[in-house]
Amino acid sequence: MSNIKPLRIFMTGVGGQGTLTATTLLSKAALLHGLPVTSGEIHGMAQRGGVVESTLLIGLKSPKIGPGEADILLGFEPLETLRALPYLRRGGLVFSSSEAIPPLSVATGQHACPDLDAVRARVAEWTDNAWYVPCQTLGMEAGAPQSGNLALLGAAAERGAFPFGVEVIAEAVKGNMKAKIADINLKALKLGQQAVA
């Protein structure tokens, strides 16, 4: 297994989006593909709306990712993509939701939030390899807004971000979710693929 190319994936979103579920499914997909994987939760808020960050490393032992080390940034919310950008190596891959979930301070008018164009502009200073997917919309189309996390995984897999394809993620979904929930998530996975194909 020494010929495995190490891969560092940093995931971020807000509570209720399924960031940790996505981390678990991606870990299980890597294991199904026979890859050594380590994952960790950096910071998590159980309540809906709190920031959730997690890491997944393939071919590496430590679950930590320092600034400038991540090969891939999966942002389930655009503002969180922007906040996590310093963890990405220059030229790394970014897959981000294009749909904002404003924090309470923004929703109540206490603070302003950068719009998607501002997020895109900042990401473009960091890397040319960025894709934006309407995760919530695709999740709702699949049957549950929370399944937007799988749409983002589908998009990343379609663009060759992982050392395994979307079919391995689909296998992990089928093996770890109840049938009805799995069906919704499999549909979201496919919609994410189609969004960047």
C-alpha cells in the first residue's frame, strides 16, 4: 500500500447539512476501495446552524490538516468554504455549494455576508480548480434538502477528485443507510454528478 498517493480532504458546513455524514460515507467508500483512511472532526456544533468541520486523510495516519495542506476542500455552504480556504493548498480542488445558509447574525441584519460572487473571486485567487453546485436545490429535488451533501460528493467524484468513482460512494450509501434514505441520497449523488458533467 506504499504506492498510495496521500490525499487530504477538508470538509466544512453548518449543522444540519450532513457534513459529518458525508465524512463517514466517504471514509466507508475509501475502505470499500481498500484504501487506508483516517478521519476526524475538528470542530462540531450539534445544533443546527453551528459550524462543522471535519477531515479525511487517505494514505496518512494523522487526522489533522494544517493551513495550506488540504488537497480538496468540500464546502457545504459558501461562507464556510471562504472561511476554510486557508487550509487548502494553492491550486487545490474546491467543490462548494452555491447556496448560502446565512448565520443568525446575518439573518437578523446585524452583519453582512459576502455574496457568491465575492466568494468565487476570493477562491479564484487561491485556485483555478473550483466547482459550485446548488446543493440544497439538488437535495430537495432528490427528496430531502439534507441530501445536498451527497450532491457535492457526486460532483467531486465526477470530476475525479477521489481515488475511486461515484459507484463506490453509492455502494457505501447502500451499505450504511436504510433503503428509503439511501434512495434519496443515491438520487442526490447522481444529480451532483450531472451538475458538473
